[in-house]
Amino acid sequence: MITHVRRSMRPAPAKVGFPYFRKSVFPLVLLSATALAGCATKKPPQISYDDPQPAVLAADPPAPVQVVELP
């Protein structure tokens, strides 16, 4: 009966994907998690839909300026 494990017979784990893709995923995930955490800390303002503000008339715009040449 063999009680020890022969480590030399274990297959090497396969590397899946491209090396550049594997190297660029970690910073991308870290940046995404940081952005999500930053946006999740600020709560949106409370907007009341039950109390509408009445419409008001705006003041008349000023009269257009007329340019006159001096002789």
C-alpha cells in the first residue's frame, strides 16, 4: 500500500486566456469596484412629487440695443 503522493505525476494547471488579458483584468476590476464604492456612498436628494411648485411668469427681456454710427 502506497501512502505518499507522488507530486511529479500531478498535471500542471492549464493557463487559460491571454497573458495581457489576465494582467489587465485586475486593475480594471479594482477601478470598477472603487468607482462603485465612491458612487454608492452619496445618497440622492429627496424629491417630493406631491407638492408641485406653481408656474410663474418670467420678467420681460430687455429691449434690443440699436447700434448707431457717429458722423
